[in-house]
Amino acid sequence: MTLPSVHNPGTPPAVVDRQSAQHYTWGDGNDGWHLSRSSDLSIIYERMAPNTQEISHHHERATQYFHVIEGVLTMCVGDDRLVLHAGQGVSILPGARHQARNETNAAIEFLVVSAPPSHGDRVNAD
């Protein structure tokens, strides 16, 4: 699926933000907005509610980069626990088990960049 944020030759590029992006919800009160989605790249703006987490998983093909915009994101990668603050990020390679967590009492916001897109590429941990 190609969203308007992807520039096609012969048409002007579109400006995209959370109001114009495709929105979805996940987990327990979390939000995602597809800022850009093509066959090669996905960029999602995510908001995690306080004290929530995703299911531990890995991706078979996608490399992901998480970049914190606001708040504190805890990323568990394998046996490592990383605490990321606004302005910090981490790359997750294909096959690496990981889990994003919001262990705080405030919502957090971050970008998830996946190449290729990670949807349909996810394997939940047992």
C-alpha cells in the first residue's frame, strides 16, 4: 500500500502529519500513525500509554530503528535492557528478539522506521 506521503514521479510530494496519516490502535491504549509506507520503507509515529508494553517478538527481514521524541522508552533486546530518552534511538536487526516498554507514568512518543516494512514479518516470542 502506498500512502500519499510517498512521492510519485509527476506529482508534487504531499505533506503528512498525524492528522492526515492513517491511524491505528494496538495493545492497551496505544496509537500508531503511518507517516510513510511503501514496499521498501515504513515510518510510523507511535504513542505508548503509561505502563504498557508490546509483545516480545522479532522480525525475519525488517531492520527497525526506534527514535524517541518525547518521554522514556525501555527497549528489551535479547537479554539487554536499554533506556532511551528523547533524542536517542536504537537499531534492531532482523532476528533480534525485542520488546518496547513504557515503564513510566507518562505517555511516550517515538518513531519506528522499518526497512523493509515490518508488518506481516513479525514472529511473537513463545
